[in-house]
Amino acid sequence: MRPYRPQEIEPKWQAAWERDGLFRADDSPEDGRERFYKLHMFPYPSGDLHMGHAEAFAISDIIARYRWMQGYNVLHPIGWDAFGLPAENAAIQRGMHPKDWTYGNIPQQERSFRRYGMSFDWTRMLATSDPEYYRWTQWLFLQLYRAGLAYRKMAPVNWCPKDQTVLANEQVVQGRCERCGTIVVRKDLTQWFFKITDYADRLLEDMRELDWSDRVLSQQRNWIGRSEGAEVTFEIAETGDRIPVFTTRPDTLWGVTFFVFAPEHPSLERLAEAGGSADAVKELQDRLQRSDPAERQAASPRDGVALGVHAVNPVNGERVPCFVAPYVLMDYGTGAVMGVPGHDQRDFEFAREHGLEVRVVIQPPDVPEVEPTEMTEAYPHEGVMVRSGPFDGVRSPESIAQVIAWLEDAGKGRAAVSFRLRDWLISRQRYWGPPIPIIYCPACGDVAVPESELPVLLPEDVDFSPHGESPLARHPGFVDVACPSCGGPAKRETDTLDTFVDSSWYFLRFVSPRDPVRAWEPEDVERWLPVDLYSGGIEHAILHLLYSRFVVKALFDLGLVPFREPFTRLVNQGMVIMDGGAMSKSRGNLVGFAEELDRWGADVIRLTMMFAGPVEDDLDWATVSPAGVRKWLGRVWRAVHEVAALKETAGEVDGSTGGALRRVTHRTIKVVTADYDRNAFNVAISKLMTLTNEIQRVLEGGTVSVPEAREAAEALVLMLAPMAPHLAEELWREALGNAETLVHGPWPAWDEDLAREDVVVMVVQVDGKVRDRITVPADLGEDDARTRALDSGRVRALLDGREVVQVIVRPPRLVNVVTRGSN
RNA sequence: GCCGGGAUGGCGGAACUGGCAGACGCACCGGACUCAAAAUCCGGCGCCCGCAAGGGCGUGGGGGUUCAACUCCCCCUCCCGGCACCA
């Protein structure tokens, strides 16, 4: 028997599959197979694959291959998230042009994927930096622009001083740039936005139909941050300004003792003027201007300045003093809040700091009346409304709805919903991205580039080193253009689009990647989408996944796609770590994918990754054992060859195993199929190991039923195929002698009767403790079960001197004899 | 603080819908083969008592429901992830 040598068989089958085009998705409408769209988040072409890719893409490939074997017409495409800062920065570091860097890396990474046995439809490969792709990214922008979903405004935005560009809120993590970790600063700039906030409610609502993990769903829910409450308008007594506030606790309106504005509030200047506090307010604003958001919060938490004007509480006509304080944020709610120190901790602290009255209007249940001067903290919970005019005695939470109804009747306020989600900032002051297809004409204003003139090509001869303004602005040949509308001299927009715009629609382009006249074929989109199973890293829980959901909803509203959600089912693989922490050059624990691949081969790496644990858990490479997997595959190799050899010598067909192996085989097919369906590959592998053990045991037993052994070996090979495709194909074709590839199946079927066990071990308990085990037929009746359990010698001994109260019989697995002791 | 998830042998992890806890593997221990080692094969392996047969305990902690709880309910601890002066 030949030894198992992955290095020999893997390239052989990779070449054969490629030659026969086995992984090409079939677009033809006549193809009667059910379709399956398996997509993995496309990678950034960094030059090579690492161990994280090895796990993630193993998952994707296993699922795709499993569906092929089940007879599906599978779309499993690959492309490159090629535009964006990482590529641009990497290129600058190496003194290269981003284009050369990117397109130099792609073939190398492609080779690694092929060596790993990936079943991609390579004919559909695309890169977001291809003009044939970003033409349609620009087209998408224009669709949203026309629909009023892309707009430009001056706003305080996040600026990364290192990357020299603005960032979306989603790209700022704890005040730092998500990419480079630099602390971001606030700047007032005119920028392009997508109006994702219009979709906040639907993004929340439609999550119900998604088969995604709670983890991702809760992250999106938190990010959108919906809260219900009321908007109530206060009038400024001295000036007549009407200032709305948002509150989730309208039931505390009678407890308002002051009113606070955010330092950036637009009405502030005028009010300060009226109140004679202009200098003090200006000083506060200047001080804040010089500090970053983190300092601002830490410095003096209950900082604030009185404005000298008063707000009138609409519910009782009381005049309360107005303040400006940094704890009120301009970008949430209305930028002003009512101060209810009795029932909001921040307001409480502010009131104590500034000597303001604390009023209790919600009485906690089951405690004596609260004395405001003795309070050490606010009471933010539910209770009974007191000192609240018409509402005295009303309990929360019902009180909130009642107060809102009352406010609406009286014209003093209305029910309102507030979101944390902000619009998506999509313009970037960097080079390596799709130019935004807008032209500024002094006569006509903002003009969309006509679709017939797309793509707006990204010029290559650009000084793209980051200067804080768009590199394209320094390229006169790019900037100066004739207005498409009036023909007069005009200027192009010089910002480029955020990388996340590129990736928010690529799953659509994969269905018609070469279509020269439209972004996608409607019929193909209808046939393939939405994506049946999407896989990728949890780091995109909000960013890419939220953006893609928004884009699809917008396209749905425009009648451009017939579905509302892009990704029906989502699986997020865990990270690959080393010795309990991240792999990194600085920790000196970097495991090279290429080296591991050379050493073990693709099949062993794939299986090792999958056997380590559930796909969504982190995987510590230091604790796994490719050697263990390699050993098992060696046993599979030998066992299958030995079974195949039986056929040649033949003659020893008998029923010596009594069909036991058949039963094991069919039971294994049944459970392993279920394991594949729920992506429980670690469990599937353990069952296949057990099947291998059973086959070996039968072989060592001397007498073997050849058809039985062969059926077991074939099933084993087929079920192993998605995970270890090269080994499986080699055994299928060369050892078992099949003429056709197993890539397109068939996935083994099981016989339900055989999958059912015929004899089982029945547990006999006395008072819930296992006292005996009896082998019984699986179709054992209730009476038989009871009789045999009570006949058991061990049980009878234990029952001596005890009264049997009850016998629970659950044939054929368990009998529990319940007793009452008399001894 | 709020939201979501979790805690099972030395380790990774199994366990359907409440019915034998610890499948499968790693590590470890013992044995076979070998001059020796590697490879391979066989056996053992939750904890405690016991020569053994056997018994007791055991799924983060405490309570509860049930004939029966890793699984369901209540309370608590700790860990992971998200949000967080969000009004």
C-alpha cells in the first residue's frame, strides 16, 4: 500500500478540478438544481494568507463543497476588497503605487487559495479597484443621490490626524481610529453622507428575520440605539426662543428645576447675550475647543455656566434657570435637556455642584417619603408620581404613556423616538478609492456625472501622499471639467468613497461580474440572492454588515432588488490565536500559513482547524494537534485501502458482523449530515473518527462482510470530502476505483430503519441512581421494560425491604424505580 | 449602569425535545515492538473511600420545580463581547 503523501496528491487534484471547471456556478435558467449562494467576506489583498484566513476560508469551502455534493448549483465566488487605506498606506510605506502593490499581491494570494484547495468560481473574480467594478460603485452612489439618500453637509466630524482623512462614526472605536489607533479629533467640515438614519427603524425591525448570532444582532441593536420617549418644548422667558428637548421620562416633567444646553447648541450665543453671560460662555467654549473628547469628559464632570436666562416648564409654567454644560451632547437628541435632579444621576450631580433644588416627583414603592436634602443619589427607577399636579398617584411605567397623551392633547409635546445611529460619512480625503461622481458648476450647482460618462477614472499620475486634503485636488487634469449640464467650466469633487461603500454591494456584482451595461442582471439577482450563508469575522458586526443591509434596503425601495436583507444566515468564525493571545511578530509567536501548509498539507490544516472546536469560538493554535489529525488520516488511508483490497480477494462475504457495521454507517450518515447542516464540524469529525475505529475493528476481526465494509468506507470518504477534499478524492478514485469525481456527490443517504439502533443499553435507576444496565431490543415495549428492570438481580437486591412507590418507564432507554424506605 | 453571550476532567470540547455527564481528540501513565529512539499498536485516565466487589461525590455558587436537571425557574459570583454623561 502506498503511503499517504499530501504533498503529492493535493496539487494533482487541484489541477484536475480546475481543468474540469467543477466549481463554476451555472447561470443558465434551464439548470434545474436548487441554487446555493455561499459567500465569505472578500479579503483585502495584502500579499499573503495567514492562519486566520486558513480557518475562515476552510469553513466557507466546506459549506460550499457540502452543498455541491448535495446536488446544489453553488455560487462560491472570490474577489478582492482592494481599494482603501490599508492598500494605500502599505504602498506608501514601500514607495510603491497603490495600484502596483494591489495588483502585484492578487496573483500571489490567489495561488495560496488554490494550494488550500478552495472551491471558488474563479471566472467571477473581481477587485473593487477595477474600473469595471468601481464604475458601478459610482453608479450606486448616483442612485442614492437621486433618491435623496446621499447628501453633503457641514458638520463636526471625526478626523484622523495620522491617516489624514475623516472617518465614519463606525470607524471610531473608543475615540480612536479603528485602523491605526490614533486619537481622532473633531473638525467642522463639509462632507458627503448616506442617510442611513432614515432606515434606523427598518434596520432594527428586519433583524427579526435574520438567522444571525445574538452577539451580532445585539451589537447592531446597541449601535442603532433606539429609545422611546417624548419631545417637549420649553420657551425661553426672556427671548421667546422655543427649545425642544427629548426625554425618555416625561413622567418626571414636574421635577424639572433647571435647563441645560450643549456647548455647541446653535441658540446659545443669542441666549447668552440676552442673559449677560456671553463672556463666561465663550470662555467655556474656548476651553472645550482645546481639549479632545476624552479630556472633556474626564476634566470636570459637572462643569457648567449659568446663562442668565430662564426656561418655562410647559407643564406647570415654572421658570427654571438655564445653563450650558459639556455633559449635554449636541449630537444626541436635541442638544438640550431638562434637568431633573431627583431622578437622573447626572442632573443630580449637576444640581449639587451648582446649588440647585432637588425635587422628588417619583416616590419609590415601599419606602417612607424621601427627603430631597438627604438624598445621596438620584432615584431613576419606577414608582408613583407625586407633586405632579393632575398625575399624582399614577404609577410608572404606565404613567409615561399617560403623560405623553396628555402632552399631545395640550399641544405641549409629542411622543418621540431618538436614535444613537448617525448618518454614514462616506467621503474620504485620500487617493485610493472611487472618485465621487459629482461636478460643481458655478452656474448649475452640484451636478451628477451622467451615467454614460462613468466611470470617473481615478488618475494614476497623482501625488497621493496624504496632506489633509484630497490628493485628487492637486491634479488639475482631473479637477477641471466642463459642466455636463451647461458646458461651462466646472470642478470635480475630489474626495473618494469610503472602502465600505465598495463592499456594501459586491455580493450583487458576483452574479453578473462581467456585465458591461449594468451593475447586475435582475434575473440573476433574483435567482441567486439573497446570500444563503454568509461567513466572516465578527469585527464587521456593525460596519460592513450594517452598511450592506442599508444599501440593500435602499435598493429595494428603488425597485432595483427584490429583497430586503442581503444575508439570510450568518456565521462568524472566531479568531486564531497563539498561546492565549494574538499572533504577532512582536510577540514572536507568528505561525506562517505557508509553512504550515508545506509541512502538513491543506487537508490536515483544514481538519485541524475544524476539529479544534465550534467555528465561532476562538482557536488557539498552540493547543491543537495537526499531528493527531494526521494520524487519523493515516488510519483512514489504510482502512479504506484495506477495504478496497477485500474486493480483489473477495470470497469472504458473510454476514459475520450481523449488519452491525451497516447500522453504524447509516447512523453516522444521519448524524453527520445534521452536524454539517448546523456547521458543527468538530462534532462531525468526531463521529467520522468513530466510524473509522469501527471499520478498523471489523477489519481486525478477521471475517468481514465485503459489501458492508465497502459501504462504510465509501460513506466515510464521502463525508470526509468537504473537509479533506484531496484525500477523499484520491481514495474515492484511486483506492475505491470510482471513475467520476466525488466533488458533485452524491452525498450519502441513510436508511432510517438501519439508522435506528436494534439493540440498546437500557439504564435501570433506583431513586434516580443508575444501578444496572441491560441490553434490550430497541423496540421493547413498556411492560417488557418494566418486567426486565424489576427482574434485574441488582435491582431486586436494592429493593429488598423497600416499598416501590412508582416505576417510571421510558423504553427503551430508561426505567426509574421510585421507592420509599422502611429500613 | 444597560444589552447580549458564557462557565462541563490536566487541555480542546461532546451531550437530541428534561432521561447513562465527560463522546471524539490532545496531554499524561503503563505495556508491546526496537540495541535504542521515532513511528505504530494495545490498555488506563473526573474526584474521594475501598485489596476488590462496590459505594459516595461531581457540569461556577446557593435555592427551587421534577421520579429524573449540564438542560427549566429564582438569586448570586466570575469571564467574554457591545453600548455608555445617549437625556
